[in-house]
Amino acid sequence: MAPAISVAGRRVECLENQSILEALLRAGVWMPNSCNQGTCGTCKLQVLSGEIDHRDSPQETLSSQERTQGLALACQARPLRDTEVALRGADETRSTHVLHDLAGTVAKVEEIARDTRRILIDLDEALEFYAGQYIELTVPGTTERRQYSLANIADENTVLELHVRRVPGGLASDKWLFGTVAAGDRVEGLGPLGDFHVPPTEEDAGEPMVLIGGGTGLAPLVGIVRTALARHPSREVVLYHGVRGQSDLYDGGVFAELEATYAGFRFVPVLSDETSPEHRNGFPTDAFLEDIASCRGWSGWLCGPPPMVEAGVKAFKRRRMTPRLIHREKFTPADALARA
Ligand code: FES
């Protein structure tokens, strides 16, 4: 019989080769999670009783001392027998969408910017998710999975939109999504994953928001912005998109339309490697610091390469944003092939 995981009074069977995180999310039990690759430490939990195998948990994320203290990474660890765990300082009753296998057909492959494609996937069955979450797709002919943020709002749950940046030599991005992929291809994966998402409607206070996306880090921010504005049409929302040059920009028309519809929305593209009289130049975090004097009561959203996200956290704190209102999604090394 498969070993079981107990957490907060729930008991969930953990199938062979399933991580604790996957077993709990598939059972609809919320657990903090972000990278699902052992690199961020978000899913760290306390083992209260039982026995686990840490598998590929890296030392940098889970030290020997932490292992001795009974800590584990839920996205890597497997229970060897019935095991009880506890979340650390997190709300065990938080609502979540159940993690599912998914399957669908590539509906459209579109070039939208330099080395950047929009891929639409027509799902066989609708997927429930919060705007900002991501899915994992299996690279055809392999057992490798890659992560892709959803650019959709929650109601758009039958055709998923992904923004993919080509990384030369990348198994997923270069060889597959910039190589062999074509409309009509079948795809498989699972989702939704990640805690980088809008809160449920009843918990959304309508606070002002600032969002900074680097490259295709824009994708989840599109769904988050559209959701936030639809819920509170008069809220202040500022979205910065950091890219190298003008040919990396995309979906300007979408943001122009949002600016025309919502008086409190502003879209600010920022070019780091080119100067242009029509655009801001430099890094998006610097543009934010120039524009906004105080972020007390605001929420902040960062998605992109780790240096940009780290600079963003510092910039938000300099502007007095409450740490608990800072949300971040880093492109971690293993998924960089797909998402960076
Ligand atoms: S280390 Fe487990 S979700 Fe990042």
C-alpha cells in the first residue's frame, strides 16, 4: 500500500514517485510552492513523524542542519512510510485549485517579438487556475517537463496562452517550441502550479499595484493585471515591462486598450540596451524608483530573471512596501530554458 501523508487533519496517499507536494496539490490540499524544482525553498515543511527520502533536494536549499532538524522540501521529498508533516507559518486552510494532468492540442504558434512566440493550447478539458499560475508541459519524446506561466485570466480556461522565449540549444524552447512544434500537435502536462497569483476575489482589497516583468516574465502579469482591473476598475495599477530593445516588446495594443478603458492603469516599457525618445531607458526597477515616491499599502509583483526580481524586492522595500505584499516569481535555472 502506498504511504500516506498527513497534514492539518488531512490524510493523502502518495503514489510511487510522487513528491509530497504533488500528492497534496492533487488532493486539493494547499501548500506553499513556487519553483517545483528544489531551488526556491518555498515548500519547506516540518516532518513531525514518519520517514522521508530527500531525493534531489540541493544542499543550497536544504542544509544538512535543516535535515537534522526534520525539515524537508515538499517538491522533492518522497515518504518512505506513513508520515505526518506541518506547514511552517503558512495558512493550512488556504483555498487552492486541484492539480490535474492536462492534455490538449496546439491551436496556434505566433511570432510576437524577437525570439519570442505566443503558443495557444486548446485543452481537452477546462483547467481551473488563478491568474498568474503556471503549468508544466512534457517535452515530446522525453520525460522532461518545462514550466510555462499562463497569460490568461481565470475565465479563459479552455485555451491557454503561453509566451516563450527562445534559448539557443534549449531542449524545450529551441528544439521544440521554436523547432518542431506545429498547430495540431498533441501536448500533455499538469497544472496549475505556483503561488504567484491574484488572491481569491473575496480577499482582494483593491489596493494599488505595481508590477515589473522582464522579457516573457510579462506573461503572468497580463492575467493578473486584467483580473485586478476587472475587479476594481478604479484601482491604480502600474505595469513595467523591461526588455533589451524595441524588437523585444509585444502586446502594446493590449495595454493601450487597457489604458483607454481604465483611468488608473499605466503601461511603461523600459529598454535596457537601446535609447529611444519614445521609451524609458535603463532598468525597469530604476524607472519605478523614479516614478513612485511611496508604496505604503500597495502590492508589488515581480516576474523575470533572478537579478531583476531581487532588485525589484529592494526597490519595493525602499518605497516602504509591506514585505507580505511583495509577490515574486523567478525564472530558476532549470526552467530558464522555457521561461526566460
Ligand atoms: S523548492 Fe520546492 S517549490 Fe521551490
